[in-house]
Amino acid sequence: MGKQGLLKNNHPLNLSDGLAKCNNDLVTARNGSRILDASSGYSVVWRNVPRWSIFSWMRTFLSEKNGSTHVVLAKGSSGGKRQMLLRRHVKDAIYLAVLMMLLLVIDSVLFSVIHHVILRRNFHEKSKQLKDDEVGSRDEHNTSTVMYERLLNFASHALMEDDLKHEDLSIWKEPFDKASAWKPCADQKNPIKAKTERTGFIMVSANGGLNQQRVAVCNAVAVTSLLNATLVLPRFLYSTVWKDGSQFEDIYQEEYFINSLREDVTIVKELPSHLQLIDIEAVGSLITDMDIEKESKPFQLVEKILPLLLKNQVVHFLGFGNRLAFDPLPPNIQRLRCKCNFHALKFVPKIQMAGSLLVKRIRQYSARWSSLDEHLLEEFLPNDYSERDSLERPSRYLALHLRFEVDMVAYSLCEFGGGEHEKTELQSYREIHFPALVMRTKNAKSVSPALLRKLGRCPLTPEEAALLLSALGFKRNTHIYLAGSHIYGGKSRMSVLTSLYPNIVTKEDLLTPAEMAPFRNFSSQLAALDFIACGAADVFAITDSGSQLSSLVSGYRIYYGSGQMPTLRPNKKRYARILSKNGSIGWSEFEERVRNMILENQRVTARPFGRSIYRQPRSPECMSMA
């Protein structure tokens, strides 16, 4: 009687022997075939082993079901031999299983290698695609961004026609005779005041760029007089934005500043030795912009600062750019502000000399010097011009302060036709430089870029400035001095403006590398050169009236210009409405509306209450009517 049993494998595997044995003894059996071992009386049944699939056979051979293998033994007649044969076949099966496992390992390794090669190839292909996309995006960003193609075509055609006409000289003059009736008077002497004991010393560390620091200095002079204190020569804070370590003496003439204000304010270069050891912050005399309300009234400063001054003998203002209101203010304090700004702050000789070279090279030949040039350049007025025919080289030039740097563009939250690349780039800049603005826009309902433009809150692009100048009638060959820092978008963004007005120059174009060397890496000193070039220009055009440079230069031109130094200041809200008609408006109507807008902004009026006396000095304390 035959007896069936289960075969369990408890033998250790010998990989090398198994491979050799399997090479000799591997037998391929059909499904359901039986191999008989005569000596043992058992037969080995191979079940469900596909003919041509080694791996499938191995899975069948090794799989377990209810704890038993699929290898079934059947008892035969010759027990000993069958048992020996059975053991041999069991070994063969083990060797075969080992071989199958080895093949699986090799297969897995090969699969991993092939998979790695495929992934590597796909990675390189994807990287190449990303680089191509990035280059394409960069190339797209560097191409000219045009928002008003139709109007630009009109402007280009109009400029070609204007080349054949005589130039309209009225655009180089202020349109109202009333402007010349206002005369400077801030330097008039006050009646001698009785000497009183000083209350203490005021120190000021002004922040920001050149023009913000200038405002802080003049406000500090006014507050010093208000509190009957002594002013320590102002210091300038290092700005991470401007990255300029220039101090007062690097930009302005120290002795001239001290002497010109001597009758109004006592100014010293440093604190007395006994006060230099005081920990000003520890005693509570360090005053930051957080401690003083913006545009504080005089009584607020008297109430808050004077007690500290009397107690500690010194107060240190950290910042102080716009912490003094313009109105109401005692007339003598207001006058002192004007005297400081328009008379006491003279640029150092190296800046005046470089500024003189700028003006000389722009004008190119002899011109009539104004009192403004004399105040800006003093002994560095050029005197070596040769007389030439005015038709050969026009002396007039227009200075354009195109406030379109990346910080201004990003902070505005506006869009300028640059697509997704522009949006992503500006948002990244905001997150780094204006985190408070980013947080505010996330927490509050933000105004759409389209509405911001409609409200006139977007800085003008070079393209919009080009349309403005062409509508006003400036000819294609007009010499234009471009002030300011790097334009956002670079040459591609400037291409529209330069194509309509090719005679555009900067200080870097007009000065040699050797002449520029003393000013490199000193942004405030470079801004001083722009101040001179813009102040001396025959026409000064600004695109953002909120800029400190634009405000101070335009005020300087009013104060010293005798009604002959026009400033073009567009109403951005009104200009946005005009530009919104790009698809339908005719060029003649566009010209008329732009010119009316500029003329209305040039009306000669006294300074409105509360407005900056530095920007609009037509005020009894600063200028008088003839």
C-alpha cells in the first residue's frame, strides 16, 4: 500500500553546489507528470508548473497552502532506493529553488539599473526643458514691454513730422508771468534776539537717502531753535537700502553750514566731553520715530522733548525725517526751515566740480547762467564755453526723474504688462524687502492693480513718460538727462523711450570712469550729482511727485528760478484716464488733454496749508511777492 507524506526542507543551502547540481539534474516536467524512484517507492508529483516559466514554477513550488507544500510523495515498492532517490530529488528541488532565487536577485538588480538609467535620462531631459523654459521666460521678460502700441505709433509719426517744423519755444518756459513775482527772502536777517541760556544739546542721526536726510537736517534745525537748544552737527545713519556710509561732511560744507545759521542756531561739531559718557538710551533721551507722532505740532515736541532736555541736558533723535508738521508753525521757525534748505546746505567742492562737468557737457556750448546755477555750483561755474550758433547745438536740455526703480515698482502693487514673470519677481522682492506690506495685503482685502492704476497710484513707466513728452511737443532730438537709479526692466523697459528720444544720457555717460571713481558705492553722493543736473535743467520733468528728489529739486527751482525754470508734473490719476482711451482716442485729442493737464499743475499759487515748504516755498516766510 502506498503512503503519502509531506516533504519539509531542513537542509542548509549550499549555493555553489546547488548551482552545479542544478546544471546537471534540472528536469523539465510537464504539468501533472510523475517521476518514479524505484528504490524508494515514492514518486514526486510536479503540479501546476507551466512548461516555459521558471519563475511561475518556483512560485508554485515554494508556495504554501495550509502549512503544506505542493510537493507530494507517493510510496512505491522499493523503500530504500525510493528514499535515496527522493532525497536526491529533494536536493535537486532545493538547488533549483536557490537558482530561481539567484535569478530573481539578478533580475531585480538589472531592473534597478535600467530604472535608474531611465530616471536619469528623464531627469536630464526635464532639466533641459526647464532651462529652455527659463531662458524663454527670461528672453520674453527682456523683450520690450509695450502697453500702448497704438498711441506709440501716433507719437512716432508725430515726432517725424515735428522734425520738419520749427520748435515751439513755449514748452521751455513757465506759462504764467506771476511766477517771476515771487522772490526769495528766507535769508533775511531777523532782529537780534536777546541771548538766553541754552536748554541742552540736540543730536540727530538722519536715516534714508540724500533727500530724506536733507529734510531731517532742516527739521532738526527748526526744532533746535524751537527748544532754544544747541545742535550737534547731524550724523547720517547707514541704510541697508542705500548702502552708503557717507557722513554730513562728505556731502555738505560743514563750516558754511555752521556759519550761515550762526545768527539763528548754535551748532557744534560734537558733544562736550562731560556729556559724551552719558548712556543716552539708559537715561531715556533716545527718541526714535516710534516715540514721536508723524508731523507733530510744536506744542507736542515742547511737552515731550523739553523736559528730557532740561533733565538730561541731551536728546538724541534717531531718524526724524518727517516728525515736524508744516503748519501751524511760528513764522520764524518756518523761515529757518527755508533758510537751512535753500541757503545753508551747500555741496562740497568735489560734488560741485563734477556737477559743473555734467551741466557743461549736456549744454555743450555757452548759455546764460541763472542764479540757480550760481547757488548750485558757486566757483565751479564753467567759464570756458565758446559762442556757437544755437542752430548747431541746442543748449537747452530736459532733466527727467523717472522714478521706476524696483523698490518703487514693487511697493506700488501695480502691474506693468510684464505677465506672470513680472508678478512673481515683484512678489518675491516684496517678501524680502517689504514683509509688512505683504502681511497687510494678506490680512486685508487688497485693491486690484487695475483699480490702483485708475486711482493714479502707479508710477509712470518709461513708455508713459515717452508719450507724455511727445504729446507736449518735445522734438525727437531733445537732449534728456535721466536721473535716478537703475530702471526696473533695464534696457528692454527703456527701449520705447530711447527709440522716440535717442539723445538720453546719464551721469555715467557724461563723466569718465576716472571722474566717476570718487562717487562709486556712494549712492547719496551720486544723488547729489542728480540734484545738480536736475536743478540746472531748462525743464525738469517728474513722474512721481511723492519722490523726495522730485519735491526738493522742484522747490529749489521755484525758489531760485525767477519764474524761468518750469517743472512738468503730471496728475497721474488724470493721466491714467487719458491713457485708458488708448484704443479710441485720436492723437490731436491726446495732445490737447495732456497739455491741459500739465498747464493746470503749473498754476502759480501760494503754498496751501499743511503742504511741504521744501516743495512749495511760495510762502510769506520763505518767498515774498514783489
